[in-house]
Amino acid sequence: MVCTVGCAPTGDPGTPAPQRSGPVYPTAGAGDGDPSPTGELPGGDDHEDGAPAAPPPAAQAAPVAAAFAAAWARPDLPAEAWWRGIAVVCDEGFARALRTVDPARVPATRVTGRPVAKQAPKGGAAVYEVATDAGTLTVTLASVGGRWVVTGNDFTRSVSR
């Protein structure tokens, strides 16, 4: 018997086909251990070597925040050069989001202080505040693949008096 998606099983002509709602997921035992057409076992990830990367030392978080702040506070650079300077310390998703930033609109032109931990590195996350000539840059970091990367930022302008 040949059946395509949407076919109902044969049976009494007056009996409606069973109704299903929502996605259908494989059940345990249905092909367990059979590799997919790409050779990957179900539930496996052939992009990792098995063991998760060791978390980076906490002392390496502040220098990453400082490097991001220094690269971010460069509104004088062309967009592509500005982005290349910050992308190296960002995770991929955040780096992609920063492609839309016009560096000429970045209010700070220089960093005026060292990173100060607002949330000390712990559990794979950290938040630092970095003083600039125009306000405070908040830099959020995460441990990814054994290194600290920037996953977000915020800026609070200084109040002029």
C-alpha cells in the first residue's frame, strides 16, 4: 500500500480517520540509535567533542569588558571598522545585532575608568559598569566555549550640570 501525508488508514468507509493535533514527535524506541541521513545519532551533537568547555577564570572577565568598552567608544570609525573592533569580544548573536549600529551615534568618545563589577563573575555570567566621557556603559558577559564574551550592553548618559 502506498500512502502519502494526509492519507487515512483503510477501514470502514463511514468511520472517520483519527484526529491529531499539534506536532508529532518520535517516541522512545522508534529508531533509537539509528543515525540520521547525515550520520548523527538522535539527541547527539557532532559539533562538540563531548565534554563542555571549562569555565574561564573570573579574572579574565573584566579585561573583556574593558576591551569592549574601548572599542565601543569609537564613534570616529567607519561602521565596518567599528564593528570588527567590537565583534571579536562578542558572542555571535550579539555581534550580528551590533551590525545595525551607526557608530557616529555612540555618545562616548573615550573610556575614563576601569570596569567595576556590578555582578561579579559567577555561574557563567558577569556584569560590569565602565565609566566613559559621556556616561556609564554597562557590559553583560557570559561564559561561552571556555571564554568570556559580551552578550549585551546598555548606556546611561551623565547628567550635565
